[in-house]
Amino acid sequence: MTQESLVDRLMAENEEFRRLRSEHQHYDTELESLRGTAPLSAEQQWRVNELKKLKLMAKDRMESIIRHVRAGVTA
């Protein structure tokens, strides 16, 4: 199963995966918006750092779900 088809399947079947992907996209959109602001205030810079961490945590959890599903598919 390709990565793309697995992601499609998880988007259709897994509520947590859908939520995480939505959050990841939201964080990315907010980051892009802040990056268009120059110079960043201290509060904006703090928010950029927070968004990067949140985005990474969401991606890590999505990857964990994918690995778990792949292990179940190949086992």
C-alpha cells in the first residue's frame, strides 16, 4: 500500500488522524501568516516557536499511526 493510499484510508477511517491532519494544516497556515509579518514581536516569535512544536507533535503522532497501521497490514 502506498503512503498516499494509506493516508487516504486513514483520513476516511480514523478520527484521530483526521483531527491531527487538520490541526497540522491549521498550524502551517498560521505559521505562514506570521512569517509574512516582519519584524516579529517577541510575542509573535514565541507563537512561531510554539506552532512549530505543535506542528511537529501532530506530524509525529500521524507518523506513529501510519507505522502502527503498516505493521498491522504487513503482519
